[in-house]
Amino acid sequence: MTNVNETVSDIMMALGKRARAAASQLATAPTEQKNKALSEAAKAIRASMEDILKANAKDIEKGKADGISASFLDRLTLDEGRIEAIAQGLDAIVTLPDPVGSIIAGWDRPNGLHIERVRTPLGIIGVIYESRPNVTADAGALCLKAGNAAILRGGSDSFHSSRAIHSCLAKGLEAAGLSADAIQLVPTTDRAAVGEMLKGLGGNMDVIVPRGGKGLVGRVQEEARVPVFSHLEGICHLYIEKGADAQKAIDIAVNAKMRRTGICGAAETLLIDRSLAESHGKPILLALQEAGCTIHGTEEIAQLADNVIPAKEDDWSTEYLSADISAKLVDNIGEAIAHIATYSSSHTESIITEDEEAANRFLAEVDSAIVMHNASTQFADGGEFGMGAEIGIATGRMHARGPVGLEQLTSFKYRVRGNGQTRP
């Protein structure tokens, strides 16, 4: 029980110290033990479905009272299907290869030294997130499998849901003989807890991963004193190149925007080759509108569809996270690439075309974490990449980029074997 005289700083420093001790145990824990913890946690989640739903109902009730947006409410909401998906996510991580101890590269030197680059855990990973209670399981499980201790700070809007899920993770750890401190949930909604994590918890925080809105991620990137894996925004582009198949373009455009509008992989800008304005552009815009999407477009776009809102300069750099998309015509692939280079957040971009040469140019020249050909941007997800669950998407250029899965949650060390060699 928390001492009433403890400050938030005291609470967080204690979490950090316990996490460091747990991280030492996890670093050498065998794969079988980590997998057992995950399997038992999945069983606990399934067995606790009713309790998790009751906890989630409290969060939903509070969220509606607070007037949170529809997209945030969607992220927050759990049902039996989503809870089962959380459990299945843990089961999937069990099946993934354990990266810890794997040899990335090995070579022999002329002097007889054998050198290996070997994967090692990062240590303690702090995850700060909003709305999505499933992140509690995804992040905790991925950190565990990669041999890292985790300190999770969910948002106040998902506090009850996250606690219910976290209790299942703790049961899994204990059933496997691992310390429950390997995955800790910050026990307070006080915003000061985030500040303490960003300071590094007295050296007991090795990496921060923020998952949430622009305000949260911006604060983390600005204030963190430890390395950060993150993306500030998901301004994702879909480019309909002149070699595109019409039906394929329609299907992908509707899915990329409308499947789930509130995720970071949702398309926010539609670029259409001018030569396809009538043949492809009109049907795509109509299909989007029929699906409930609002178009923010140029004058040329307004000539192709009714009820188009005139696009402002800000629209090209807006992450709507809603059923809105900006749209414009471009002369060629070069103009499309230039537009993306100007306005993209370096998250995910996709080209729709049957022209392999155009596709190859797009994939080579667009400098985003994820570039796609003939696929919906909504595939920008670690699970869809075969990584199991992801802890987030990183758009930086250091260490991790794109979906952050197990391998990205490790570092490496060099292991050198000799036979008495000395350096002259």
C-alpha cells in the first residue's frame, strides 16, 4: 500500500529501483520461462474477461462525461473480441523467436580472435500512452520477451482498464517464477509521474516510448533525458500513379482512410495523377464520400466531386484522425514525391500502380519509415509485419525505425574469444 506521505517522486523512484532489480533477472531468464509468463498472462486475460469489461465500462463512462472525441473513444473501448485479440497477441509473442543472445554477425580476425555481435536487452523501458488499454499488454509482453523490465504509464482515461489488464500480466509473471516488478504500472494518474519518467528515474530508465497524441509525444521528445522511440504524427500519403488499376485504387483508398480513422497508419492525404482525374479520381472520391469521408481538396478536386471543402495550406500537414482526407492532383510521380517530402511526417506512404518502374522509384526515393506498393497504409503495424504486437512506430533515424518489435527492443554487445592473443 502507498504511504500517504510519499510524493510522486518517491513512488516513481521506488518503481525504478524495483525495475532495475527485475531487469537483471530478466536479462538471463531462459526463453521457456518468459514464454510461460506470457502464456499464463493470456490465460488470465481470458479468465478475467468480465472484470476487464467492467473496468473498461468505468473508463468509457468517464470518457463520455469528459467529452473525449469519437476516435479516442474507439481506441478506449474494449469488447469480448478485442480482449480475445489482446490474449491472442500474447500467444503470438510466445511463438516469436527470442532475440536475446542471438548472434547478429560473427567473424574471425587474422590474429585468431573470433568476434560476435550479440543481441542484449536494452534494460528498462518506459511506455507512456493514452486511451488504448491494449497497449498495457502489448508493451509489457514485448518488453518481457526481449528481456526488458517495463514501467507503464497509461492515461487517466484508460486507468481502470489498464489496471485490470496489468493484474493479469502480474499473475503470469508470478506463475512463471519471475518478479512481478518486471512489468509495473504507474499507480497514479498524477501528471507529475510522467515528468519523473522523463527525468530518467535516477538512472533507472533506459528508453522512453510515447504512444498518444501530438501533445504527449511532443512533450516527451522535448523533455526526455533518455533516448526516445516515437513518431510525432502519422501524416500518411496515398499516391494514385498513372499506372494504377482503377478498382484496386478505390478499394485501397477507402480502406487506407476509413478502416479505422483514428490510427496513425490511416491515410491523411490523397494524391492523384492528373491524367486519372476522371477515370480514377471521381470514383475514388465518390467511394470515400459514400463511406462517410469528408474531402478537403483543391479547386480541381472540387470539380470532380460535390461538397468538397476548399483545402487550406494547413490541410497538407494535418493528421485528422477522423473521417477527413486532403486531396489534390499532381502532374507526375516527381511532384508526388516532392509533396510527400515537404509535408510527410516520415511515417507511411503508399503508391498504387501496376508500373514496376514507378513503384521502384517511389520505394527508393520516399524517405519514410514505411513505404508501400499497392497496399493500404493501415498495414503499418507490427502485427501485420509478422512481429507480433508492436510497442509503437518510430520515425527517427537512430536505432529503431518503423514498427518497434522484439528486435528493436534489444541492443547488442561484442563477444570476443581469444586464445592468449596480446596486442603488439
